[in-house]
Amino acid sequence: MRAHGVEPLVIPAYCDETVPPYSDVRHVPMSIARRKAQAVRSILEADPSRDLPADPVIVAADTIVYKGDIPGRGVIMGKPADFDDGWEMLTSLRGTDHVVITGVSMIFMETGEERVFSDLTRVWFKDYTDDELSSYLMTDEAYDKAGAYAVQGTFGRYVERLEGDFENVMGLPWYRIEEELSK
């Protein structure tokens, strides 16, 4: 957001991020983003003295990495629990493609209107070596990222190509958010 000239007020959303039952995997990050947005709404409504900008909009997002068929016969990859989990994720993605799906929930506080959507980007990885993978997983970068990688970080060198919004892979599809705000 800052890269696009918006200075956000960041309010952590502590909520259940358990994957809900689904028939279409695109609804998973949308559902979790919605929980996050509603948690922030509750925080703001409980503290009416908080200094907010005019016409505040809550923007919450959740991102998953998904290997499989859309709408839903595959594997959802969240944040890796440890080295072995990250190894399993990134080994399964090596030399092939996957999708990154970011769900966004926007709540317009003045009207109560809520918009929920997802954006999908297909990513192809190069065939990296076990040594390269091990070296990467020895850094902190992999452990707070869905699918165990940060496309904007050092692992970006293993991206062969992508179809869709690069910023979506980073976790916030700015151009789609901007489109929703302009409505």
C-alpha cells in the first residue's frame, strides 16, 4: 500500500485461520480474509475514540499457494511449520506450476458495505537444486509465507514466469483493490 501512496493504519486481526470446508478453493482465502476484516471491525467498534480517517475502509487479505486443479482437487499450502514442511512444499513446486490465490475482504465502515473477492496468479518455478533449496530454508524468509517462499525476496530468482498480478503473489492484489475502491 505504501508503494502506491497509501499510508495504512495496521491493526492485527487475531482470528481463526483454519481452512474452512470448500467446494471451490478460491473461497478459502476469501473466507479467512473475511474473518480478519470482521475481527478488525469488532476492534474498531469497541473503541469509538480511536482516531480514524474520514470514510475508513478495512482491507484484510489472506493468501494461499495451491497445487492442483481449480476448483478444488489439490493441496493448499499455508505457512510452513518447520524446515521439513518447507522442504516438502518447495520440492513439490520445483520445476512446475502452481497458483497463488489471495482473498480480500473490504469493509466500508461508513456504510457497512462489504466486498469479498479473490485474485489468482499462476507461477512457474525453475528446477532448483536440493542444495539451493536447503540454503534457502536455512534463512528466515520462508517461514512466514504461504508456500514457503517470498517472490519479492531471494526466492524470486527461481520464478521462471508468472501469469497475473505479481503483487497478488506478494499477498495484496493492489490493482484489484484499487478497482473496488473506485466503484
